[in-house]
Amino acid sequence: MLDFSIEPKITKDYILSNINQETILNYYLKLPVESKKLFISPFRDDKRPTCGFYKSKSGIVYFHDFATNKHYNCFGVVMELFGCPYYKALKIIAKDFNLVSGEVTAKIKPIQCKELDTKKETQIQVKIKDFSESELLWWSKYGITLDILKKFNVYSCDTVFLNGSLYCSSTTKCPIYGYYNGKQNNIELWRIYFPTRKSYRFLGNLSAKKIQGFRQLPNSGKLLVITKSQKDVMCYYSLGVTAIAPNSETIFIEEKVLNNLKTRFKYIIVHYDNDRAGKYNMALIRHKYPELFYFFIPNSYKAKDISDFYKKYGRSKTIKFLNQNILKLKR
């Protein structure tokens, strides 16, 4: 029995010294914390099981949403469910588990759960097929040829399996493309792209630190563009411009990697979408790295990124536009 005569300081360490992560996750998600099972997301309208649990090398248990590529630890789950900041989440957990005095938020008796006994990430496996003529025509609208797709390890997917279970199959109306990123611990690393979906267009088991196009970089050069998607990276490549993209628009490149890139390229330009999210994230990056160059497509062109610009205006006008704005740095 805890003594509340002296109110304890509510911290992450205090909570985890009394109750494990798995019990907290089970209590709020109402899901068994199992390493091999997939679940429907409780945070959004989800028709397929696209979420699972895994334990990181540092021992943190995460609830991973593969459709949004968001990773929630036990405190993040509470923040998401209650729409609250971190410290408020700590207070909610402490009260619900009777670690401090006060009224609980959910009157359900907690069940002590066993610790997750594996560090194995969820597996994504793909049955690939040849690109169809219609698929190649679609990519060509962005200047991307079959040779470029091969160079960047992009495949047409016939079927996608998640943890050994069928997740989805390609159709004419809903093609599936897979960005292959090699293996880690004998697990294939994929970022699956559903271009015709209006939401949740990606599925992946890549680390958030993964950099798209990094393996294809030359040793050095005058100009490097940091953009926001693999498709934009390949579009830029078709125009003779070297580019890379973080795995998420909200996560920039690690500082040690960026410092390495600064020694390899004379100019580094950050080019994100010209929508609210893109401009906001680019402003955060500019504040931290003012020495870089920054660029977005003016709203008057009605194209949010370089691949949209190419599709709308064609190759020659896109090259002319880049010459007027960023390619002059290569001279």
C-alpha cells in the first residue's frame, strides 16, 4: 500500500517502478500486448489490422501504426487518447493505477501483464510482378522511367503480406508500389505506396531515421536537395538533380548525417511542399539550420511539389523553372 501522506513526485521512472509498460498499454488500448498479432487502430477509422507491438533495443515497448508510421510508447498512447500533454498523461496514469491520491479517469481494474518477450519487428513481405504498361505510363508523368525505378529499388507489388497474413492485393484501380530498403536482422525493410488512396497511402516497417535515396547518392557534388518523398527524389533525379528525403516530413535528418552531407555537397537546399504542413516544418528546420538554403514552389503555380509541377507543366518548363530558382547554384 502506497503512503500518500507525502505526495510522490510523478515521473516516468516513478510510474515504471510500480507498473510495467505492457500493463499500461493493455489498460488504455484494451488490447493484448502480443508481438505477432496485428490490431485495428483505436485512434482512427481503420478497416484493416495495421498496428502491432514491438520492443526496441533500449527496452521501450511501442504500439506501431504501420499505416501512419507513428510509434506510441505507453505515455504517448495516453497523450493520444486524452489529447493531453506529457505531464498530464503521467498524472492520468498515476491516478488510474492508484499511485497517487485522486479520482481515476477510467474505473477498470488493471490487470498486471507479462513483459513483451521479443524485440522482433513486424514483417512485411511482398510478391512482386513486372510493371504494367499503365503503371509505367503513370510513373512517366513524373519523368520517372523503368531504369530510374530499378536504380531506386522500386517494385510493382502483386501482393503484400503483414506478419505472414495477406494484407492486400494489387488491382488496376489500386496499384501497389514497394520501395525496398534491404534487410535488417533478416527482416525485409519496405515502404509500401498506395498512390490512389486518399488517406493512409503508406505502409512500412522502416526506422523513422531512414533516408530515402541515400544509397544512390554520389560521393560528392555541388548541389543536394532535401525533399519530402521518394517520388520527388526520383523526379529530381530525372532532371539531373541529386536529392534525398527523410522517411517522414515531420522528422529531419540527424545532425551527424547532415554534417557529413555538408562536407560532400557545396549547397544543400530544403524543398518541402508549399502547403501548411510543409511550410511549418521547413520553418522549424530553417530556425535550427539557417546556413542551409530553403525553397518552395509559389502558390501561383498550383503545384505543391516538384513531381506535381512536372506532371502539370512537362519536362522543359520544369527545367526552366529549376534553372531560374535552384540550378543556378550548380554553376
